[in-house]
Amino acid sequence: MLDWIKNINKEYPDFWKRYLSKFEKKSNRFVVISAETTGLSLEKDVIVSLGAFAIINNSIVIRDSFETVIAQYKFFHENGISNEFTIETKMKKMGEYEAIQALVEFIGNAVLVGHHIDFDVEMINVALERLDCGRLKNEALDIDVMHRKLLDINNKQFSLEELCKIYKIPVSDRNSSSEDAYKIALLFLKLKSRLGLN
């Protein structure tokens, strides 16, 4: 509750200072984000991959994207988990510090979009805390909440697969944070249009 007191005279890393300075202006950019984690515990689990796409003027900008596998070798070793995927993947690999810094620089002051986005944002915030940074300041939109608002439903949550089926978004057998981010981006554009959001 009083976190701001302990951060009054805190010296933040340069990338975090640059991030904070971007909020002087409002962004017209959305960033759709998906994080794959080792589980659902904010205290015990870690992010293992991140995928993100920018949306500008109702278009997914493929060249404005971000994808990385986070090398969490220490976590895997300490928990007896195989890191075969991390070793064998052809995707770009980064350490946690490098990956979170690159992600923060990529998202800037954009409005974040995701599926159950609060969890992804909190996992990123936990990683930021390990880097002696503050919490993300970005506004966030959740496609599950948008779908429920459209149908005026409050008592059910929808999985990403269910939403893809409802809105006829093709799915493949391959599963990655980037592929999920792309599906979320397509769903967001459909929901944004149906809800009449500019």
C-alpha cells in the first residue's frame, strides 16, 4: 500500500526512466501481448516466452512485433524441469533482464491488449520488481472482458480457444506466445469493431 514511499528517492535503470518519460503523450498504438509462464503462481512461476504485435489504425503491424524465449535455466534447474524447449528453439533467446528491458522499450506507452491480461501484466511486474523497477503504467484491455461486455455476460470466462471458435479465428496445432498474440490481435479488432470503439 505504501510502496510509493520506499520508491521516492529510488534510482531506476535508464531503460525504466525512458519508459516513464513516454507517458507525457497519449499513444495511438495498441500492443497485443501474450506471455507463456511455467504456471499460475506470481510468487513461484516465471515467464518463459513473450510474443507481441502492434496495432495501429486498426491494422496489425507485423514488422512492429516482439518475440523471445526467456532463458530461465536457473529456475528450471532448481525445480527439476526440463529446459529442452529453451535449448532447441530457433526463436531468439534472452536472459530475463534483457527480455523484460526489450519488452518495456517495445511497448512504450501503448495500450496493452491481451487475454486475461491482468495475469500477464502482473507476471511482468514481478519480473520488473526483480530488476528494481516500478510497475507498468499502461492501460490494458482484455478480450475476454470485451466479449462478455458485448454479450452482457458476467458469470463465465472464455478461453482463448473458445473465443477463436466463436469469432471464426483459425487455430493451428502449433502453440507459441507469438501465435497466441496474433490470435488475440485478430479477436481484438473484431471485438473493437462490434463494440463500436474507435
